[in-house]
Amino acid sequence: MRVEVCTSTGTYPIIFEQGGLGKASEYFNLNRKALVVTDTGVPESYAQSLLSMCKEGALFTLPQGEEAKSLHYFEQLQLAMLNRSFTRKDCVVAVGGGVVGDAAGFAAACYMRGIDFYNVPTTVLSQVDSSIGGKTAVNLQGVKNIVGCFYPPKGVLIDSELLQTLPKRQMNNGYAEIIKIALTRDASLFEMLENSPPFARIEEAVRQAVLLKQEVVERDEREESLRKVLNFGHTLGHGIEAIQGQEGLYHGECVALGMLPMCAPEVRVRLNKALKKYGLPTQIKVDKQAVIDKVMHDKKREGDAITVVYCGEVGRFSFEQRTEEQLTDALYILEVGS
Ligand code: GLY
């Protein structure tokens, strides 16, 4: 299956194909220089398979984790292209999760003011969220995604076979984003997640989540209005993530926790059950004031209040204002034993 995403600068295809990695050259123009970017957490065979299809490929392996989204590695990626005399006609291909996609995409966006960028996301999280919509960025002094741009890829290849090697916790992590978009945009997808055996219909769940995200980014590419719905669970989630540190919870786990206080009580009962079913946390022991301090420094702050996404009914959402006090109270829902 193939869908075309419309952007302000053109369109790009998302190709869904089991085993598609081995046929990437049918979808991507690899008949030129290509910098294949991966990281140490991705099975090496994935990038090697891609590399074998490139006319003149070079491999760049980033370290696994947020460290890869630093200006240091940004410079290394630029140098890798410069030292091989890449021109504007050459390309970058990401083979990895969200970090790889963000770093490689931003490197492609900047080299010679922009060269073609293809993405082969290898995690559920990156297949359903970060590979779609053209956000690219690196971090600066601990501030996530602060240096970046919107730069639509030239193509995205979603190959469900690549998920077979994904650790269980990473699988759960990605499902948080599927649950997020289903809960706010599509009651029938949420019901499918509730009613099917866990992970049984993963290809369908990924495809539907991608199509829902496609609709959102086509209507609001630059996150001026509707796209903010994708931040559901992220306000408190980012606060929790920021104080957890490297060894703490994964992004999707923090989003799972962040969604719970932002729902009507009857929605929360269903969400709570769904999160447990997909191995995601529903309670946490956390320093609430530290979380709120992080949240109140969030870039989405407007005056004394913060705009949050609230789910009053499965499949629907609203944007609402919350004060610091209200957000602190909301965190009690997550207390162990509550
Ligand atoms: N990950 C949220 C977005 O793409 O806007």
C-alpha cells in the first residue's frame, strides 16, 4: 500500500510493505551517493541491506540514544557528506528509530541547504509518529529539539518485518503513540486496540495510526492549530521524562502517564485498561513539584496557564487551559495506590 502525503512544498510517498527494506531501491532513488545513517541499537543488517542497493553508499553509525542528536554528531554528519563530495543531487537515508530520523533528517535539511532525505523507521514509535510530518531537529544544552526545521522526507518506507527484532518494551513504547492518536481522533481504532489480543493486529494498527497522523499534518503542517493534538499526554509526559534522566522511563511510557490525567473519568477507566494491556505504566512515584517546574518552563506556556489537549470522549479532544495548581492536582491521579 502506498499513500501520498501533501505538504506545502509537494508530496511524498509512505510505502507500507512487509519485507519492503529489501526492495527499497524500487521506491527510493539510490542511484547516486547516499549517506545511510543508523545507530548502534539497530540491527546492522538493516543498514547493510540498504547500503547494498546504493550506487555509492556510505554508512554512518550514530551512538544509540539522545547523544546522537547533538551538534557534535550534526557536524560529523555534515563532514561525512562534505568529505565524500556530496552534491545537492545526492541523498541521506535514515534506518532507525526516531533519534536517527531526527538527526539524519536535520543533517539532510542543512547540507547545501537541503538534499533528499528518505526514512526507513525501524521502531513502532518512529513508524507511527516521528517519521511522518517532516519534523527534524537536534538538541542543545539538554533542551530537546530546540534546533531544527520542518523538512519533509522524499519518501518513507514502513516495513513491519523490521519490528520483529524490537524488544518488547520498545514495542509497548510505540503503542503509547498509537493509543494517543486513537483516543483523540478515532474511536473505532481505540476499540480495536481494546478488543483484539495485544499486538495481534500490529500492521493494521500502525497503518491506521499513520493515516490518522497524515490527515493531521496535511491539515496543519506547521503545528499552528490541529497538529497540537499530537501533543496529547506530552505536557505532563515531557515533565516526567525530563526528571527521569537517561535511565528512566521511555518516551512512550511518559506519554502514557501524561495522558491519564488529561481525560474525563469514564475515558480514563478505558485508557487505564488499555495501557495495562500494552505493558505501559499507569502509576508513578514522582516528585510532583519537580515535574510541574519542568512543565511550566515548557515552550508551549502562555501566560499563567498552559494549553493542554483534553480527551472528554473517546475519539474526540479539545484544547483547554490549565494553571500550575490544576496540573499539580492532576498528577495525584498517577500516585501509586491512588
Ligand atoms: N510528534 C508530534 C508531531 O509530529 O507533531
